[in-house]
Amino acid sequence: MKNFNTSIFIQVLEVEKCGSISRAAQNLFLSQSNLSTSIKSLENELGYSIFTRSSQGVTITPEGKLFLKSAKIIYAELRNIEKIEKIYKAKDSNLSIVCVYSSFIFQKFIEFRKNYFLGNTKDSFKETGLNQAMQDIIAKTYRVGFFYDFDNNIHKRWELAEKYFLDINLLSTSIPVTALISVNHPLSNEAALTPETLQSYPIVTFEDFENDDWLGAMGILAEKDVLYIFDRGGMIETVKNGHYIGISVGRPISFIKENMSLVSIPIHGIKHQLNQYWVKSNSYELNEVEQGFLRFIKKF
């Protein structure tokens, strides 16, 4: 089909987002007539309408919904293909890491760069939620990812791996889960906490985790009073300035040293085991620096 190219996907997806051909044309710096003609030509080739036009804008037809679902996948893969040259050109000398919130991985990233004199390389490190980290690896925005997952949920990641050709590797098992608490909190002197105890207090945790994947797997009910925070600094300030309990992974030693007003308490009684993994596209071969970083991480 002669109209099946990257630009037509961009145009159709923009019309869907705007709900209007005229507004989409403005965003795409096209004339309304040219955009309308381009989409109409595509619809003629397909043999069905993607949009129904009216004076109020456009609505998506049943056939259009199916087309757009496939179009988003195809467009994402076309973008991935365009990134391949850039990824492999940069791969020989730097680190490109996306990590689900982990002070341990971040600390080791800084230590590795310092110990191996990587100050002149253009390394990149991103902390984010589980869903976004997996999407960044799928989209090849980052080359190597680190994430943790409870053993009852890892099948979801394996399904993603099979669908998007990912290589998932076990890094460490039985990762401790801890509570980050203000020294003024009623529970600050406890030797250990349980999910049942936490159920009685408001919780702050990182966003972009499905409840069943994180708090639910710990045995904390979905209707619990939970505040979702995007960054570590926001979590720390929330814990320091209120009665919230932060949920963290491992012992955030650097936090405690830098914030004497906080304590870290292990959470016992979690039924499922938390493990840590690293992931990459199965078509990507790690460069020497990335291999060195993995060896460095495994020492600890």
C-alpha cells in the first residue's frame, strides 16, 4: 500500500489525539485540506473509514479502533528501527541504564564511573517505575534495565519478554523490603514491621506500580491510604514531614546517613519473595563497559 509509511501513521494518530482534522493539521504544520486528502486516500485504500466526520470534529469508527490499535504498535516498531543505528554507534563506550527506583543500583553506578574513570563518557541513568522501565527497554530508549519483582508477578515480565524479544536475567534473590520512617513516628523504635501493622498507617510509595504487583503482593489492601510519589526526594520529604511510612527496597543506607531524622525498619511476613533482574533487548550485545558494570554489581 503506497500510503503505508511513517508519516501517515503520525497523521492518523494526531487526528485521533486531537479529535479534529483542523487541530491536527495545525499541530503537524499541514493544511487542513492536505491532511484530509491524505487520510481519505488511506481510507480508500483500506476499504473502510477510520473516522466519521462531523461539524463537531471526528469520531473513530469500529474499524478505525482496530486500525489505530495496530497502527500504534507498527509506528512504535518503526521508531525502534530508526533508533538502531544510533544505539549501536553509541554502544562502544558508554552506559545507558534505566532502573526501577533503587538506591543500591544508583550508588553502584556512581562508584563504577568513579573507579573506572568514566567521567568523560556520555553515560545516562534514569530511575522510574516498573512499567516505564520496561517500556524504555522495549522502545530501545535505554539499553540495559534493572528491576525488581515479586516471584508471583514475574510471569507478567516473561510475557512481555516473549512478545517484545527481551532478554531477562536474574541478578539477585530475596531482596529485603524496608519501611522508611521518621524518628518521630510511633513505630520508629520497632525492630521489624509486618504488612498487617502497616495497614493501620498511611503509606507513601513510588508511582507506576500496579497495586497487585507491589503493595498487593506484600499483603497490603488496595483501599489503603496510599500517596504515590514520582521521585525519591519527594518520598523522603513526605516521610520526614508527616506520618507517612515509605516503602523501599533494601536498606537505604545513604538516606539514613544523610537524613538523621529517618530510620529504616525491615518488613517481615511478606509471603512472596522479591528478586532483582536485569533486562535488555535480545538482539543487543553488551559492550565491554556494560559487561564490567554487571560484574561490578554482582560483587555486592
